[in-house]
Amino acid sequence: DVLPSPDRPAPSVSITEIRQYLRAQDIPFHDGYSCLHTPSLFTGDRGDQPLSASAPFTLFIDKTTGSFLCTATLAEGTWQDFQANVEMRHRGITPIPPASSEEMEQEMRQAREDARCIWERALPLWELLDEKETKETKALFGISQVSNATLKRFGVRYLRTARSLVFPWFSPQDATLKGLKLVRVEKKGSTLTYVEETLPRFDSYLNLFGLSLIGRRDAELVLTGWELDALALHQAAGVASVALPRGASCLPPTLLPYLERFKRITLWLGEDLRSWEAAKLFARKLSLKRCSLVRPGSLQPRPLEALNQGLNVTKILRSALLASHKSIVSFRQLREEVFGELVNTEQVSGVKWARFPELNKLLKGHRRGELTIFTGPTGSGKTTFISEYALDLCMQGVSTLWGSFEINNVRLAKIMLTQFAGRRLEDQLELYDEWADRFEELPLYFMTFHGQQNIKTVIDTMQHAVYMYDITHVVVDNLQFMMGHEHISVDR
């Protein structure tokens, strides 16, 4: 995925400018938590009539980026697209939603067709021919305590050929099947790892599993990081619960409009400190004043684990901490957090490198908010090492943004793909597509700058990436090329 190039950066727009524009154009709106809500340009009356304040407010404008989404028609676009459609409406022309490329449309249609075929081949888990097979499958995924009624409600199926659970993604508008997530278990010695695959592919898979089951009157919601946790929460506490498509690694802004109607959101994303950090980050996107967070701990594991251990899930939800806090706190308020850091010293020291045990001794691990500078003469292998170093973290789910100012992105991606595959792909071109598909699944993004750049433009792009993709690791290679030689003597 490529972020905007320096000649056409995403123009930033302030919330004040958005409000002033809407008032000037006589477009009724009200303030939501993350978005401004307005009647849609793409539904109802046409022509140069002013938008009616009595029409349903189904168009949402993101307060941070100005991007819009109409939940009634699924039309979406940038702030500039929105303004262009308002102008068309004034001229009496019917606004048209910004179109995706023909190639993208074709890809999405194909993905939906593939998803439908898999869905039809998959069996409801409680309808497997053999009761023993059902029990073994449930035990493998750790869902022996999840009832058939819960599985049925959420529409979970099992694909025998791939030994995978199948989670459907239904459209909140008309309950049609829009995509699927397949989850299988891989055993490595005594450890179990869950491998996920999505249709459409990872970066286009923008859904909230379970959203189509939530009633219009539900004002409270629990946001989880995993589909099986959403099932466990509903069964154990009867609460409205949904799962994020990429777990604790990312909350795509496109999903914020669907969460606007909830007055209270509890985030219970997982059982480690990375989930806790992500919950605090996501709460800022969702508006702190309506969010509560479940702090991970031995007595507060992830929801599925809490169900399996027979813990009181309702009680854990009631103990969730408010995300917003005053500027001054006492030790009593920090007490639990300090205890959590002492209990989880390994996790506090950051995400460990799998390939560099010696580096773990020096740096302990990758932690947010830290700056590491690698220095060395030209040709000493800084870029080669750092691409391996970043790839190691990326493969562990650390969302990474590369700013390569010295070598172009194609060459950098080739280096990283070779390191990822662990083989010379130029000698085995028939394997290219297989490894490229796997590489594409990584939460890895590249800035398209090259050579000396305006610092403000680079920082704006970084901030945009952090908001859009929840980036937690930024690589700048190298600082000298980005700054230009004339600034070397200036302390910047």
C-alpha cells in the first residue's frame, strides 16, 4: 500500500473548516464522537434542493481526515470528493459516488464470489456427521464451552477440507454475504498458533463481525480483538459484542461511522500488554469520554479464556476502567497499572526480535515512543540490516511504515521479500506469486518520498499513516538524505 506521494499529499483539513463549509452550504449536521453526521447527498431528493434536516443523517465525515462514508449507499471518498459532490448538487446534477478503479471493482466481485462458494461448502459446526468430530473440532479451537446456539446465532461454520472455522461478514444494510475470515490452528510442539485468511484480501477486509446482529436500541457495545471472543462475550454476559477485522493491530477509520450510535464502548481486546496499548490508542479514535477498557491480568484474561475458566464475565466488564482521566492522578489510580508492569516485565520490555537474540539483550525489544539510531559508513549494511530488523517485527504484527529516502521502494521491497522468503526468488520465479501473496498480508506500508524533503510534509504523512493504519514503528532511511546536505551542520 502506497501513501500519498509528495507532489500530491493528502490535503489536511481542520474540523473548524469542515464545520464552516457545511454551514456556508446550508447542510444540516450534528457533532458525533469521531464524525460529523449529515443527511446523505446520495439518497432521497435530488437536484438543487437544500438537504432536509428531517432526512436520516446517514453520511459521516471523519473529524480527523475529512473523509466521508454514507452508510446507506456505501459511497465513500475524500473531503475534496465531498465538496465536488456538493457543487454538482448546486448545479442540479445528481451526485455520483467516487468510483473505485475497474480493477478493484473486479477484484471485490471475484472475492465475494469466492467467499460465496466457500460459504456454501462449509457446514454448520453442530451439523457435522459425527458427534466425535464436532467435539474434537471444538476442543482444538478451545470452544468446547461455546454452545451450538451461540455458534448458530453468529453463523459460524466449519470447512472440512481446510480444517478451518469460517466466520461470515454480512452487510449491515441488507444482510448479504460480503466476505469471510477462515481461521485454522497450527501446532508447533506444545504451542498452538491461529492462522487467519480473509476474502477479500487482508487490506480490503473492513468489517465488524457481529454488527448485523445488534439491535437498533442497543446503546452499549463491547469491542473485541477476535471473533471467538465476541461469541464468548455474548454467551457469558448477553452483551452486544463485535470483533475488529485485524484484532489489536488496527482500527480502520472506515469503521468509525458504524460505531457512532453507541453511547458506551468497552474495549476488551486481549490478554497481553500490546492489547492494552492498542485499547488506549483506539479509545482516542473513538472519543475517550464514552470508552472503558478492560485491563489484562491473570484474573482478567481474554473473553474466551474467561468463559473457559468459568470466571464471572459480567463482573469483569463492570470493573472496566474509564479511558478518560483528569490531568492529576493519585498513586491509588496508578496502583493496578504499576502492578501490571511488575507482573509482565517481559511484555513491558517490548516485542522481542525472533531473529536477533543478541539485539534483545541490548534493546530488550521494540517499544512505542522510543528512538533508535543506527550509524555506520556507506556500504556497511545499514539498510540490509534494518530491513531484516523491521521485517522481523512486522511478521509479529507490528504495523510498520518505511520512509526510504535513499533507495527506491521497488528495490527495498525486493530486498525485504527475499529476506522474508529466505531464498533467491530470481532462481525460482515460479514461487514468486506464492511468497508475494504472503508478503502482502504483512502490516507494512511505504512512503513514496525520495531524496531531500520538506520535514513538515514528511511528518504530516507519518501522522496520517498513524491515524489510518495504527502504525507503531516508523523507519527513516536515511536521515541525511531526508534532510539534505546543507542542513547537516544545523541541529534539527
